[in-house]
Amino acid sequence: MPNRPYDLPPANWLVTFEAAARNSSFKSAAAELGVTPAAVSHQVKALEQELNCILFNRFHRGVELTESGAYLFVSLQRGFESINESLSQLRAQHGRSSVTIRSSTAMSSLWLTPRLAEFWKSFGHISVAQIVSDTPLDAGNCDISILYGDMSRETLPCRTLFNDTVTALASPEFAKQHRITTAQELAQLPLIQLVDGQSDWMTWPDLLATLGYTGPMNIKHQVNNYVIALQAARDGMGAVLGWECLTSDLVASGKLCQILPTKVSAQQDFYLKLHNLASDKARRVFDWLSAKA
């Protein structure tokens, strides 16, 4: 028999076997494939000879998979599922001209968009679109997503952007009016808290507990958008939790300042996730952003 790539039997033999196994019937498989039952029987027999094992027990009422047949059937189903997923990604890629990145409002405004401006200087031929949302969306409509959480649970390719540190920030004017040195004093200030019901970002109780304080605290303002929380702090409404990699430009420009010297490591990571494995352009953006982290 001539050599074949990967030493696989002819594809039509495998397709015929899968249909017969799924239907538990040569006759039903023949009707599905548009061939005769004799043709199904012939191809299955040829596959059995190729593999040197019996795949079906034949009975007057039908057929039944042997142990070897069941093993092959499960393997084929997994393979077909993987092929179908790849085909779906290729179809989706063909329908999109841009590399699409999904991120939260804060990540888009404070980290991603400034870096995309730099990306376009070197790769102007690659169009990048953003899906900005603070609520869960189906990741199937994007090529790359930026997430915060436990990356070890993911199955698709991921890369860590950064493990951030968090500290207390406020406007310079607010800091002058409220000079503090302890976590307990910080807890008594008007505190601005992000409450969006979705993210696992650190909260004031988390930070203060890490600093050794678990008593009452003055959470004065609650907002569902981190960019708005930072603006409230810039307007002197209170102290806000500052994620260093997201707020470094605001601190460097003097719009916000650190009011307690202590910094706390975030509990999880910000990371990139590549959804469209078939797109060379998406891989290029994925690699470039990873390098810029």
C-alpha cells in the first residue's frame, strides 16, 4: 500500500467508519453518506484489514462496536471536533479584516490605547479594533482579550502582562489636607470603591487587611467604572486604590499622588489570551503586546 502522510488510512474510510459507529448501522450510515450499504461494509472491512483488528461485531439486527472500534470512534470524534473548531476560526478570520481586542474600559483607556498608537507606527498595515466593555461578553467575537484573574485555568495560549501592585492614591490637594501615616488613619478617609460585580480586583477591605487593619472603614463613594473612580479621586472626592501599571502616568504627571508609602501585590495577574489561533496578524499583535508589558 502506498505511503500516506502520518500513516493514516484513507479519509473516506474513517468518515464511513465514524458514520457507521455513530448510527450503529451500516444501512443508516449509507443513507447519510449517499452510498450503498455494501459500499459502507466494504470500506469498514478495508479499514479493519489496514488496522489488523475487528471494529464491529456483525449481527442480523445490526452492528456493535468492539472495544477496538469504540476506542477508534472516541478518538475520531475528538479529532473531528478539533477540526471543526479550526474551521470555525478560519471562517471567522476570513470575515474580519481587523485584529479585534476585547478589554475593560480601564485597561483600554489607561494601558492598551497608548500602546496601540506605538504599534501602528511600526505595523500600520495591521488594523486593530477594540471591544471595550466592563461586562462579560462572548470571547468568540474577538481575536485577543485582556483579562485579570488566574491564568493557570486557561486552555488557550496566554501570556502574563504584569502582576501589579496596589496602593492608596489621591489628588495632591487632598493629600495635603489629610496627612496620614497608618492604615487605620487611611480607613477613616473618604474612600472611593470600584463595584462592578464582575472583576476580582482588590478592594479596600483586601488592601487594609493586608496592612493589618480589619476595623470599620469609610467607603464613601462607590462607582462601577475604574476610570470614573480615578477621576473622582482627581476631583478631591477621596482616596482610590491605585493599580500602579494603570495609574503610573497619572502619578508621574502629578494628577494623583501616593498618600501611604506601602504597596501591596495584587492577588492575581493581568494577562493576554489569544482566541484566534489561525490568524498570523492576531499572533503578531499578541506577541508585540506581550513584549511591551
